[in-house]
Amino acid sequence: MKYISLFLYLISSSLFAQEKQLVTYVTDFPFQEGIYMSFDEFKNNSPSIQAKIERQGSSLFVYDDSLEQMIRVNPDKVWGYSQSGNVYISYDEAYWRFLNIGALTHFSAIVVSTFQTIDAFGFPVEQRSKSMKQLFLDFENGKIYPLEYKALVPYIENEPILNQRFKKMKRNKDRELIVVLKAYNELYPIQFPVY
């Protein structure tokens, strides 16, 4: 009886293992469409919300079966979503499309900065400014960093050829940093499960 149970367990686990297959990421990778509640859901290509989603302007809506209507999704409550082969991350109260997916995943976002100044009467005034920032997501740990020279150094320093080219470039030129990021991604391909 013990051997039969073990045999059935091995068969069921091997069938489960066959359902989930890791595939190296390529540009037209078939991401599961839906909303990711966490970074792990993105890494596992397994969005927990797989209902009909629709983007209207900068807002995302999901169809609620019980209410039979589209409900706006708060970007602060989700990690991101996948739709029509593109992946979007929730960052700074909006959704931003991944431009280059890899070990270092590149995206651009408009970031709102708040700072204090003094008005003409000497009173402190809080002001806001918006600027386009180039950012990248570390596929290993899910952390987001600005796409800057100093943020890329820890990744590049152990790659002699890439590091040599990296040191010669003009620091913080967006185009050059993106080229280095893409070269790094070619050296370190990532994989996603396909079901």
C-alpha cells in the first residue's frame, strides 16, 4: 500500500511538473493576461486576477462579474498587469509599460517630486514638479532603481568586456545606459513559466 501511494504521488507530481515549463524570455513571449498583485506573480507568469481588463487613458478597469460592470483599479493596490503581450508596472500612482524585459527590466515613468521653497513673503511653500525618469527593475529581487551610472555599477563590475565599455562611456547618458542594460540582459537571460 505504501508503494502504491508513493507511485501515485510521483505520477501526479510529474504530471504537474509537465504543466509548468520554464521558457527563456523572448520579445513575443506569451504572458498570461491579467492583473499581478505581487512581483512573484509577475515572475511566475501567473496573474491572480484574470478577468477582462480595459485601459481608458491612464486608468485601468477590471470587469466585476457580481456587479456586472467595470471597476477602476487603484494602482497603489496592485503590482501591475499584462495585456496584449505588454507588461505594465504600477509605479508612482500610475502604470508604466516595460520597454526592455530582462534581468534588468527597463521602463520610463513620470515621477512627481515635492520640495519646499520660500514665497515672496518668507513663508514655506510646498511645490511639485514632474519629470520623466528612466528606471529599471532587478528581476532577482524586484527592487526598482534609477537608470544611472552608479546604480548599474554593481551589475556590470564583474563583466570584464562590458565593464570596460561602461567605464569609457559618458556617465548618465540615457541612450548609453540603455545599451549597457540591454547588453547585460543578453548575458543573463531570464525565464518565465508557460502553462
